[in-house]
Amino acid sequence: MREVRYQKIDAFSDGIAEGNPAGVVVLEKDQELTPEEMQAIARDQKGTVSEVVFCTPRGPGTYTLRYYSSECEVDFCGHGSIACMYSLLHAGPRPSSLEVVMIETRRGTLPVVDDIDASDAVYISSPEPQRLPCTLTAGEVSSALGIPDAHLEGGMEIINAGLRTLVVPLRGLDEVLRTLPDMEVLKAFCRDHEVDIVLIFSKETSLPSSGYRTRVFAPKYGYLEDPATGSGNSALGHYLLVHGMWDGGLLQIEQGPSLDAPNIVRLKTSGPAEGPRVLFGGSAITRWERRLRIP
């Protein structure tokens, strides 16, 4: 019977914030898992982590990542990427002393910037964004979220920066914190409109150091809310850039339903001003590890 090393790692853990737990399996030399085996591991971990990331080292500074929720394979998982890469780079030895390593995903090959010594964070470039057609009405969205139409600020968009994200501005922090959609209703809405996750946000925050407050709902993947999100907040970053609501400098996003202890996701940009790529960053804490037996 084969075994793999399994770690539970909280990504975007910062101060008193709990972060977002991910399962991480780094395969050793000559180890391979089938898609069915990876799906079975993720299904067994339901309730303890939202996604499991499977990492295969390919050479100096290059890794292939695949992501599974309890329901299905996921194209891209930001918090799983942070958990995996922070753990690898922090534990060392760092690959050839490279400041930038590469991860191969279903959404392309993405650079990972090692900024652990300077800011206790790794930054990962989001996949190339796609602005998708959005014909949804305020009534459809408010009904799916279980909130009054009056809570919506207007200007909804669907942006794919790893996952197809419906970005929904709300009027204020209270409206964001009080939102509690029905999981099955929102899941059907996402399925019917080909949306992966729904991000709500407000300009009003609880921490003076934050630029925006977000919450992200992901019923498609077998759970209602994602407590700290790389791909969703990257979609928000592109939304903010397009609408002139962010200059591309270091931006702190607070996320989650907690007023006083939100999770923290950091955003910044790289590349030319006419087409910058959003990078999301954070740290991670390994909670425990054990060996999993593969039948």
C-alpha cells in the first residue's frame, strides 16, 4: 500500500485571523496519483479543508499544481497555492536561491515571488483575466443572495482571474456582513449562469488599513463560503483597476463575516501600466501533517 505526506495548512493567516485551510500533498520522486485517487483524497477531507492541492516538483524552481474540492477538480485555487508555495519556500532549502519560481496550473504557468524575508509573504500572479458578458439583473442577483435589491450598489461584472467570479458591489459594510445566502439556491444560480464563485464587496471596512471588505461564496465546490480567496480577490483587483478604483499599489483586502478579525489578502500589480497582472499574497501556517494511505 502506498503512502503520501499530507499537511493541513492555513493560508492568509495573519495576526488573529484564522486564514483559510487547505490540504497539501507534495509528491515525492516517482510518485504519481490518478485523478480518481486525488478526488478520493479531497472527498475524504471534506469538512476539514475546502480544497486539496497536489504538488509535483518538475525541476529547479518549477512545480505542477492540481486542485480538488470534495465535488470536483478546480481550475485554480489561490489559497491552496499560497499554502503550498509558502510551506515549500519557508521550509527550504529554497530552490536554487531563486526569488521567483513557477507553478504550472490548468490556467497557465504563473510566477511565484518569494518575499518571505521582506514581508513574510509569497505573491502569486493571477491567471490572465477575462472579462465575460454579464446580463444578470439586480433582481436575479439579490434573489440568489437572499438580500433586498436596495443593498446592491450596481456595476456587477463577471471576471475570470482563475475562476469565473461574479463581482457584486454592496452599499456598505453592514450589508456585506449580514448577507447569508441559501446554499442550494445560490448553487443553482451559479450552475444556471456558469459562475464559479460570487464575491460581494464594499468600500467600507472595519480596519483602517484595509481598502475593501469582501466575502466569497462557492457552493459549486461543496461549501457555502470561502474565508480567504486568491482568485476571487484577484478578480476584484482587475475590477478595481478597470473602474479606476485602485492605482495598482499594495492593497490590503479584508475578507469574511467577522467584524473584528477578518482574514487579510494582499494585492499588488506587476507588468506594464496598460495591462498589469494582479498578484495576490499572504503567509501560511502549517497546523499538522500525517501520512495518508492510498489503496
